[in-house]
Amino acid sequence: MENQPSTPPLSPAPVPLSESDARMWAMFTHLSALPGSFVLIGSIVLPLVIWQIQKEKSPFVDFHGKEAVNFNITIAIAACLSFLLMLILIGVFLIWVVGVVWLVFTVIAAVKANNGEYYRYPLTIRFIK
């Protein structure tokens, strides 16, 4: 008998998430930025990881993952600009504004996602479409 090359098994299609699981993961994509906020890039990494893992399983999670990543990239840019503007003292005020806006909009997005609503952050640059 000849040795036939075996073909690797195809990876199975991802199992779609239930509606409640999709809402939970969408909420986690937003809230995962909170622990990472102590490091500037950290607030981007966790939402990005969750989005990449769960996006194939639910269009709802895919939407919220993109929103969370885009918003946190925008906030990171705003925070960097605020730090630069600290040289002329206006950045001291702006960094607090950026922080409050980030926290408030992140919580609003998490609540909307948990309620099953699609939420788009205002004032966000859409890097990922």
C-alpha cells in the first residue's frame, strides 16, 4: 500500500455565539480597556485581542470590537497630544478632559452593548472599517 499524503483536516467554522454571549463579549471589548489604561497602549491591546478572537463568531461583537479599538486609538492620540501641550500648560487641563471623556464614553458603550444596542462613539477616527 502506498503512503498517501494526508490532507490536514479543515478547521471547523467558528460556532456562532448566542445573543446573550454576543452581548457579553461586546461589553467586554469596551470594558477591557479599563485595566489597560495604566499604560497608554494597554487600553488598545485588550479590546483588540478580544475582538480578534470573537469577531468571527458574531457580527455584533465584530461591530463593537471595531468601535472599541477605534475609540481607544483615538483617545491614545488625544492623550499624547495633551501630554505635548503640557509644555504650554493647556495640556494639564486637556488630559483630565480626555480621561473623563474616555471613561464616560467607555461605560456608555459597555452598557449599550450589554443591552444589545449598536453604539458608535462620537468624535472617533475610524481607522478600522
